Amino acid sequence: MQFTLNHILFALVSAGVAFLWLSYLKTVDVFRPDSWQKLLLSFFTGWLSVLPPLAGLYFGIGFYERDTLGYFLFDVSLVEESGKLLVTMLVLRFLVRTNEPVDYLVHAAAIACGFAAIENMLYINEFGINVMRSRGMISVFMHMAFSALPVYYYTLGRSLGKNKTQYLLQSAAAFILAVIMHGLYNFFLQNGLFILSFFLFFILIEVWLTQVNNLLNLSPWFDRRKSPDFKSIRIRLLSGFVLLTFLEIYMEFENRRNALGWLGYTLQITLLFAVPMLMIMSKFANLRLIPGKLFPFGIQLLNTLKVAGYRPNRDDTSFTSPLYNLRIDTAAETYLSAMLYGPVQVVEILSGSGQGHVINGTLSEKYWLEEDEVYFGFVPQQYIYAEGYRSDLWLLKAKTQGEYLYQGCPEALVYFLPEGSETVPGMPVSSLSARIRCYLKVPV
């Protein structure tokens, strides 16, 4: 009877961890969200992806001695990643109709969650509930991240209209990279190289967030007014894994029945595991939604370990500081980002009456110039001559300090560009000429 109850508990814990990650995927898919039915269909179909590795274990198929690097690369990671990718291709081809680029990544991750759920049940059956402390937070995500690599390049190539041969080759290279990273990750863990395995985990967090971010930005239904509920994602992930840690502590207390040993164990997992992992989990709630913008991959380890304190642009913090992500929009910049690629009215603010000349145009682009200063391109409909300056493009700088709204609309300063100049990253701000204090609104 006890054996049955343990297995029920193991199944519930594994299902709870899977639900946390599936709810994360559901929240991130914000513009055209798929239903829970479609997400669960991918999740349960992902159970089939465990058949190749289980068959290999059952029939004793293997080419390398156990626990060697070759074993983890070929007998484990190659088989597992091939199984997940095959199921992903079949699901996306025959079972799930995708609406936007990010759907490919979401369903590939849901399938990886299905694989990890079965794998987790096998692990906790063999080693006990305490393995879920690391497997729930790290291993499930790593399966999602490995599966996402080839799917991302396939989706990106199709979304950007690239040559089919080119993006298929890129996807194949990404699959090989996923196999190598998966094998190395298992090899590091098996040989006690935990620092290297955590470093790989940090890298894949950044890669995963960049992939999700870029595919969201390419959505044909992009809407700046919609954004994932970052707060709910963070609370859900953190609270779920806090409960998992407390469950492990309780079960350890039941096993030890020794207050001193139990307290030492609790202190150990709290200081060495729970606190750092809770800090890292908060990273999963950070995205930078800018329509059409593709961010390059980059690693910010110090940023990864920071729970809060991200600072917006231009708050007198040095641009070179590694502790802050200076590209997070201020409130006024968020307002202007929501107006991108649409008609707007620039209304001059006069010192006396407060309202002056109205200029119609289009908010055309978002630029990062010297020291990561954010400017918005404005193409006026009317021709306004200013000697020595371009009349076809202005730059708008959102007000970032103090009261940033005027009559309920975001304030900005209009800058003129010298004739013949181009807006490129690193362009000196001193070459611009501030001309008009204004606010922006969408034409009625």
C-alpha cells in the first residue's frame, strides 16, 4: 500500500511541475494564445518521445561505456533529442495549427515538458522525491531549451522568408549543437562539475528568452498594449518551487526524525540551492517586446542573478554597468513603443497657451544611439524646411524624468538630424539639434 501511495505522490509532484511550466508557456504566448486543449495535446503527445530512450535501455542498445562522454553524447542526448524533435515535427505538421511564429517554440517546449514529466517519474521512483528539487527547476527547462534550438532557426527562417536550404541547414546545425550541449550537461553533472553545468544553464536561460522574445516580436498580431503578465509568471514559478522545496524538507524530516540533522539539512538546501534558484527563476519573467526587432544572443550572468533593480534608460547610471539592463523602457518610452508603425500627431507645447502647431506623421522606428539612448523616428507628412537639417525624418526623445504625461499623452522632445546623416547605433547625440517640446497622441 505504501508503494502505491508513494507512486501517486510522485505522479502528482511530476504533474505539478509540468503544470508550472505549461502555465508559463501559456502566459508567454500572449498575442494569439493557444487553448489549454492544444497545449495539453502537445504535452501528452510528448510522452511518446520517451519511447526511443526506453527501448534502448530495455534492449540494452548502446555504443559506449556507461557514464563516458561518448555515452552521454550518443547513447543519451542524441537519442532523446531525436525523439523529441521527431514528435515535435509530427505534432506541428498534423495535430496543431500554428497562428504565429512563437507557437512553434511553445509547442516544442510543451512536448519537451511531456518527455520530462515521464523522465521525472522514473527518477523519483529510483532516487526519491528530493531529486525533483533540481529536476523540476532545471532539468525540465533544459529539455525545453534543447528542443527549442533547431525549432527556433526553422521558424525564424520561414518567418523571414529565407532560402529553404539555408534555414534547414541552420536548423540541422542547431540540432547538433543541442545534442552536444545536452551531452556535456549530463557529463558535467555525472562528474561533479556543477559549476560548469550551472554555467550552461545560465547560457540557455538567455538563449531561450531571446528566442521567445524575437518570435513574439515577429508576430503578425503584435500589439504593444498586450504583454505577458510578468508578475503572475514570477509569482507562479517562485511559489510553485518554494512549495516543492518545503515538500522535500517535510519528507526529509519524516525520514530523519532527528531535529538537529533535519535543521542542518534545511539550512543547507536553503543557502546552497533554494535562494540562488529562486533568484534565477525570476529571470524568466523578463522580455523586451519591440515589434519587428530581433535581439542578438548575449550572456549577462550578473543580470541573471539579480532579482530586482532593473533601471530604465537615462537615470544617471553608467551605461557600462553590468548590473542593470539599461534597455528596459521607461513609462514614456512604453507609451511611444505602443504607437510604433502607426499614424501619430506631434503637438507643440507652447510656454503660454500650452498647445501649438499640430504635425501629422508616422512613428517609423526605434533607435538606440550613443550610450544606449532611445529615440523614436518620426516621418512628418508636411514638408517643414529647416536649413541644414533633414525634413524627411525627425527623432523624438521621450521624457524620462519627472511628470512624463501632458494632457494624458506622453511628452517628448523633437530633434532635427543634420542633412546627409544616418541614424546608426553609436551616433553622437551632440550632432542632433533639439527644436520642439511636444506631446504625442493618436489621431481620432
